[in-house]
Amino acid sequence: MREPTESARRSWLPMAGLFLAQMLMSYNVAALPVSLGGIVETLGVPPTVVSTAIVTYGILVAALVMVGAKAGQRIGWVIMFRTVVVVFGASAVMMMLAPSAVWIIVAQALAGASAAVIVPSLVALIAENYRGRQQETAIGSLGSARALAGVTAFMLGGTLATLVGWRPVFVIVLVFAVAAFALSFTLRPVPGNREVTIDYVGALLIGLGIVALTLGVNNLNTWGLFAAHADAPFDFLGLSPAPVLIVVGIVLVQLFFWWTRRRAASGRVQLVSLSIFGSTQERAAIYAMFIVVALEAALNFSIPLYIQIVQGRTPFDTSLAMLPFNLTVFFAAIIVVRFYRRFTPRAIGMFSFGLTTIALVWLALVVTNNWETLPTILGLFVFGVGQGALVTLVFNVLVTASPKELAGDVGSVRGTTQNLASAVGTAVAAHPELPDELVSQVDLDRTNFVSNDRLREILEETDASPSQVAAAVEVNESARLGALKVGLLILAGVSAIAIVPASRLPRFTPGDIPETVATGEATADAASGVTHVDRDLDDH
């Protein structure tokens, strides 16, 4: 098979298909918060249903991406890519036709299972189709694709949701799927490697562990932090199942590590090589990726939730409010690549986390019910610059920081980290509690999130005077704004803490992705036990 080289430049058509596949996944997740108000109104469900759908998507990707990486290597990346893109398109059709919340959650489960293969396939197919500067540009474009998808979801999706309805928003997902499928025929075929085996026990342990952890975090407020609430499906001698699930998840993840070490000691194939967690730089990149994606997910869900549900404004209003953030993420993700040859990942990472921290503190101080004020726009702009730079940077580092022979495993760990963080970030943002002083005035069926319109409906059925109704609505909106400010400060604290792992990022400039990502084969260095560290020592 002829290898692509720097001198033999490849057409960008294959990359266009991969770019659209990244947009397909990112647009789908970003479109859910945009559609929040319409879904709540037409299906008569609480806003938490949308967060459950997003969390379901993230759980499936995080739980299955390691298996997806091995399946792609074994069966063949192009065949797997085409298959799952078709399934993703089918999930979009389900969203458009959904008569109930169950359909939405099932559709996102299908999309998540498909993305578990798409995520590692993007790295593998770039490795097979591009080299040198083209490859560096291709990797960077995936970060900008995520950002562009966010802009498209909030602008085009927001306009459709306001003028037509929320269902046509997901027609765009179907269009992306069809286009990515058509362009997949320009990809260089990657034959499967039947020697690649899948550790099913390891896959079960890590999958169940991730599901348990995410369900536990997602339901801490609903089911109870310690004592079981009335909404808890069951209890353990009065104890909430949420912390129990978190403990079970931690135990299962630890069992996964124990099982994987045992297989490595006996010379058997592991689901993922644990040696990638042994490097300080690798762990730093994983921690940074988790925080980056969790911050973005929390902001992308909490602000639309506040604007559409509490304030009762349209999806288009949400689009305008989020535009400064999404545009700057998009341009920063593209521009940051130009700084790779001048600054190290460590320097860029620390500076970018510094920007996000400052921006979040600033937003917590200046945000009001008017999202068009210059201070608010400035805060979202600065946060977008830091976020966009980090998304592309950490993606590159996670692929290239490890020894060449382990980059395929790093790709699957990246997918797990990214989507678990997205699920956790959304879960945390979805559960600000109703203030006690308001709950004491009104008997509500569900008090985890109450819109102004819903509150008015309930109070109008009582003997409350118009002035009392207006006062209660003002209490609700003020309390939610206060909760949003507190949430932004908490996110700022998390962002500040992230500067620590960012200070452990490597000091090299991004390089090529190894062929082993696509084939699953060991390199000559791997076979002889030589690592990149050994080569560096030899050079000096």
C-alpha cells in the first residue's frame, strides 16, 4: 500500500468527510440545549429529560469507546465508520419523529453507541490518509469542527427552533450524516487486523463502572446526597442509591485496572495499556481534557437552561447570548495551531486555563438578566478564547504525548475522558435546587427546576394576588440568577485547579500520529521494547 508522504499531498476530500463526522457528533449534543424549550413545551416533560438525554449519549460513548477502538482495528475502520454514521443518521430521524421523552433518550443512546466508534475512527483515518503538515492541520481541524458545530447549533438550530420548531433542528444532523457517508468513499481503505482481540471482561468492568459513576453523580440531587429522597427508585436502609452507585462505579473501575494489570502480567492483550497512565504528562493531559470538556458542557447547558426555562425566552435569544462564546471557540481552535511551533503545550495550557478562570470569575460578577451587555459579552469572549485553545491543544497532546506504539490506546482513553466529562458537566449543571423560601409558598410536583411560566400557572390557581404572583416570580428568577452566579464561581475554581495539571503538560511541539492507531500493530520499537524516552536518551 502506497503511504502518503509530505511530498505526495492528499486531497482534502477525505478530511472533509471526517470533519463533517466530528460536526455530526458535536452538533447533535449542542442542539439539545437549543431545543430545550421546545421539547419541554411540546412533549410536556421537565427540563431534566433533556439533560438525561445528553448524559445518556455521553455515558454510551465513554463506556463503549475502548471497545469501539478495538472493533475498528479488527474489522476495518472505513467499514465501521460507514456503518455507525448510518446508525447516527437513524437516531436523527428518531429525534425528528419522537412522540415522547423515551424516544429522545433511546435516540441519543443510539447516537452515543455510534459515536463510540466514530471518535477513535477519526484519529485512525487521519493517520492513514495524511502525513506531516497535512496531518497536523487535519488534527487541528477536528477541534475547530467541534467549535463550528456549536456555532451552527446555536445560530441555525436556534433560528429553526424559534421560527419552525425544535424537530427540524435535527434535520441538520441527518444532512451531516448523509454527507459524511458519501465522502467516506474517498477515504483510503484500511483493512481489518484479525489478530486484534477484545478483552470483553475488561470492557464490561469499565463500561459498568462508567455507567454507575455517571448515574450516581447525575442523580445526587434527585435521589439524595446521603438519605434517600422521595424520588429515589429504591434505598439501602434509608441510604440514597446515588452515593452507592458512585462507590460501586469506583470499585468497578479499580477492578478494571486490576484485571488489566493481570492480563498484562500474563502476556495477554489488554483493552487499553495502563502504561499510558504511568507518565506524568499523560495523566496531566487526561485531567486537563476532563476539566476542559466538563467546563464547556456545564456552560453550554446551564445558560440555555436559564434563558429558555427561567426567563421564558426563545431559542434564538439563546443563540444570540451564546454567540460570543461559540464564535471565539471556533476561531481560537483554528488560530491556536499557529502557536504550536512557538510555544509549548505547557505554556499554552497554563495560559488558557488562566483565561477561562478569569473569564468565569468576571461573568459571575457581571452577569445579569440582560445577556447583551458589553461586560457579559466580554466575559464569554475571553472564556471562548481559552476554551477553544484548550480543546485543540489537549486533543493534540493526548494523541502525541505517549509512546508511538500506544497512541491508539490514548485515542480511546481520550474518547472515554471527553464524553464522561461531558456527561458529568451536564449532570451537575442540570440540578440547581429551588430555594426553600419559594418551595414553602407553593406545592409543586417537581421542585428541581421551575420556570417562571409554570410558577405563574400554579399561583394563578390559588388566591394569590397579582402582586404576590409577580413577587414570587421575581424571587424565582433572582434565586436562579444567584444560583447561576454561584455555579460560575464553582466552575472558576475548577478551572483554576486545572492550571496544576496544565503545568505538567509536555514541552514538545505536536508531531505525527503513528500508523498503529489505524492498524493496531506494534511498531518495531514496541517489539524491541524501545520507547520514545529511550530514543531521547540515546540522542543525548
